Amino acid sequence: MLANLSEILPLLLINLPLIAIGVAIGVVAGALPGFGASNTLIILFPLTLHMDVNAALILMTALFVGVRFGGAMPAILINVPGTASGAVTALEGFPMSKLGLGGMALGVALAASAIGSFASGLIAITAAPAIARAALEFGAPEIFALALFSIVMVGQIAGEDRIKGWFAGAAGLLIGSVGVDPMWGTERGTFGFIELFDGIPVIPALVGLYAVAEVMEIAQRQRGDIGHVVAITKLAISERARGILEGARFALKRPADLLRSTAIGSLIGALPGAGANIASFLSYQQAVTFSPDAEDQAKFGKGNPRGIVASESADNACASGALVPMMSLGIPGSSSTAVLLLVMTAHGLNVGPRLFAEHTVTAYAMLGAIPIAAILLLFLGFAASFVASSLTQIPQPIIAAVIAVFALAGAYAARYLMFDVYLAVAFGCLGYIMRREGYPPQAMLIGIILAPVVEANFFIGLRQGFGSPAIFFTRPVAIAIWVVMLASIVYIARKKKVAQLRDTEAR
Amino acid sequence: MQPVKETKPTRFGITPILVLGYCLYYLSDVLGSRFETQGYGALCATILGVLAAALAFRALRKGNAGVDLRTWFRTRSTVLWSHSSAIIFAGALVFYIWGQSQIGFLWATAVVFPAILIFLRAGTPPRIILLSLLLTALAWLFLLELLNVPLPRSPWER
């Protein structure tokens, strides 16, 4: 790479405006439910065919970086995650918004996203071959264990009651497997709806469990029935800007959280089929585990900015990490990298082990665009956060009306099916009931998202072990994951107990 | 409508009943199919059953927050009534979606915005009219013009 540095650096400098455009488009696209990275890449794909190959790929990579932060904005401000991994950010970001700290939450997300992307970009440039080799150590039993680890941990920490959390996670695992069985093509639990044969679509589930349930809550509050109507504090422009900067400072003062989450994101991103959802949930769980004290741990779920630092930096790091196996092995780790693989192939690149040897400049220019996009994200993201933070000043009825119409349009836009919109309302009702009864919808959502990963890797693992489930408990990496999972369960439970004891004593 | 007192959260609730009901339907759907198909459903059902049993056992042991089973059934209508605002809102959303397929996205949205704003007591009539016009224009500009989402159109536009 060093030999080609004289070519790569000028190439990146010339394409600086394109990187800025890519980041800006990404931020906007990420903020819209249903318009994730894959959709936007597909929409832009025909335009890039007329561009120079390096410029096109640099633009697409910058868009990748912007999308991640964009997904955090609606998650924080109106509890409608733009992407599935934004659901973790909503866990802490939305409670902060309710407390009038939406600007600060956006600032935390912005700094964490930029640092996560910057650091993981550098990691990808320097350690691409090594990461790709390490990722190959993860077979089906390890990915199965890792996915279960995520679900169990989210179940434990998302709500007040871990058994209810695990129940919601298990329900998600069942609902996520609805559709045609991947092994034998048998139809399962679809009520005969042909629209469900492909499985439960994630976007309507996400829109329902978060957005529709939220507007139902708002309706219940606004009619003066239960709870308290959220008071809106009018903030001056300078105060909003100060809030964002304060949030960015908060994130910068948490280097341990940032580094840990970036490392988790980079590694998980490199695992084919694992994806940003696992990375976000896992690093969020690690942030809970590594709480400095019981008081900090008790704040999780109620608006702890450390949760946003963890989820956002891991989510962004995951994006860069996912590029590594795609570029060096030709294995896309997510649907958006699969689209990127398609774009690269359409531009005549031979993606796979020989990419870095045959197209050194293009490959490293793509990875080099990540840290530059991260720096630009700081400025463009600040402007976007500043505009978006004014959303917190809008009264609740207007917010509810806007969420209802736009979120349902988002549910429709994923597959252009009205069925999905009805499905979103059904999930909304379920989410509303679950919230009322203390079952965390986040645990169900992660179950739905990871069910295909769990199911596929469970049966691949069983086949690898000639029908014996022992394979899940005998391979060293799998054993390490189970041990860490058990230790985390015990550790978090103990910490919660200590916090409860202290609370009782204080009373 | 009666003002509602927030009761203690139900320890068991209706969520496990809904989930287990669906689980039974799912299992009946895969009954008699190959091992892998049945196996995954059975695995999920076992986990759900064990966790539901744990929740039920705990609910019974702790007296389900002071509510016995008979009282629980008897109070369901009151609980449903107490959540009527949310239920009406969900019903309105279903009606909105159905309305889209009848008169198109834009017209249905033009109706649903004032309806939501009135229902949620968003302000005086002129304010509601102004807000509805503004939000409908925003939805048209953003979803139909800029993003070009192929949302349902009214019969006279097709």
C-alpha cells in the first residue's frame, strides 16, 4: 500500500467534494425508515456507471459512513430507528430526548459515530488481511453462539425483568422464523399470507414495535389518561448548539467505551452474516457490564449517554469491518455490502483475494475514504443535528401525526406492499401491550432480526457435527463465547442486586 | 371517558398468552414435517414454555400484584376501556391504510392529519387547518415528489 500512497492520497483529495456529497446523502437516507444503505446504493447505482470507477466507489463508501449516523437521528428524537441497529440507540437516546436532552444525545451519537468510523477505517486499512483471517475462525457454531449471546444479553438488560426480556427474545426467535423453512421449503406460521413466505420483514416490525407503539402511547398521554404529558422546554439556538457540543465532549471523554465498541464493531462486521445489529447490541451490553458503578448501571434504559456511545461507535465500526471480508474474500457480511459487491463487479473489479493485488489503488482508496468521511461527518452531522434537534421543540400531537404518516410510508417503502403497513400496525399494537406489561420490545426485535442467523447456523452446525449438538460446546471460540455470556449474566445480575440493596438502604 | 388510574403492572399479562397462542398455531402448522422444520419450532416452544412457566409460577407466588385470576378476567373490560385512546388511534391507522387504497395516499393523508390533530387536541381550529395543510404538503413533497415512493394513487389520478 505504501508504494501506492502517492497515487491514493491525491485521488482522495480530488474526490473530497464527492466524499462530502456521499456523507450528506447517507445522513438523509439513514434518517428515513425503510431507506437504508442498500436502497440508496441501488438508487445511486445507475448514476455511478457513468462515473470513474474510483470516484464511484469513494462516493459509495462515504455514503456508507453517513447512513449509520443518519439512522441515529430519528431513533433519538422520535423513537423511530432509521436502521435496525439504530434500535439500540433509541433505547437511551429517546429517554434523553424526553428529558429535554435530545441535542446532547445527538452530539454523543455524532462524536461516537465519527470516531467509530475513523478508528475502524484505520484498522481496516492496516489490518484487512489479518481481520479477514480471524473472521474465518468463526464457523456456524460460533456465529450461532454469538447471536444467542446478543439476544440473551438484550433480554437481560433491556427491561426491568430479565425473565420477561428473555421471553420477548424467544418470542422474537419464533416470529423471526415465520415463512418458508430455508432447509425444506415448508411454510410455517404464515396464516396463509403469501406476503409472509419470505419471512417477517424487519422494517415493518421495527416501525410497528417502535413508531406505531410510540404514537399509541402519545395518544394515550395526550388524552389525559395516564402518565404525564411531556413538557416541551423551549431552547434558544445557542443552547441547542451547546447541547450538541456537550454531547460530543461527553463521548470524547469515554475513550475506553469508544475503543471497546470500535473493536467489537470491527470484528463483528468482519463476520459474514453477523452484521451491525449484533455489534450494536453486544457493545451496548458490554457498556452495561463495564459500568463504573451501580448508579451508572441503573441509568441504562432511562437515558444513559454511555449506551449511545457504545451502540453508535460499534455500528459505524461494523460498517468498515463489513467491507474487509467483502473486499478481501468476496464474502458480503450484510445486504448493503452485497449491493456494494454488485456495484464493484459492475465496474469490472475482480472482488476477492486478488483485489488488493490487482486493484491496489482502488481498494485502498475505498478504505481511505472512510476516515476522511468520518472527519467530514463531524461538520455535516453537526449541521444535520442542529436542524434535527429543533424537532424536540415541536409539540407532541404534531410529532405523533408526522410519525404516523411517515413511519407507515417507511413500512410501505421497504417492499411496496400495503400488507407491510397493516403488519406494522399489528406489531404496533403488540409493542404497546408489551410496553404496558414490562416485556421489552427491543428484545423481541433483536430476536426477529437474528432468527434467520440463529436457525441457519444451528442446522449448519448440527450437520457439521454429524447431528450431535456437542459441536456448539467443544470448539474453543464457541466455548469462549458461552463462558463470556454466562459470566456477563451473573455479573450484571449481581450488579443489579447491589444497586437494589443500596436503593432499599437509602430509602 | 373515565380518567384512568395507573394500576400496578400485571406480573404475567396478556403478552405470554398471545405469544403462546401463536406458538401453538405455528407448531400445528409444522406438525408432520421434516425434523429441521419441526425441530426449530419445538426448540422455541420449549424455551417459551419454560419461561412462561417461570413467569406464571412467580406471578402465583407473589399473588400477581394482589390480583387473583377471577378478578383479572373481570377487570379486562375496564382495562380495555382505560386504553381506549390508544385503541381508537390504532383503529384510525387501520382505517387510514384502508383509505389509502380507496382514495389514494395524498387524499387519505389530507383527511388523517386533521383527524389526528383534533383527536390529540393540537389547538384551535385555524391552527389545526394550517398545520394539516402544511403537513400534507410536506408529505406530498417529500414522499411523492422527492423520494418518488409509489404510494397508492386516487382512482382519478391513475
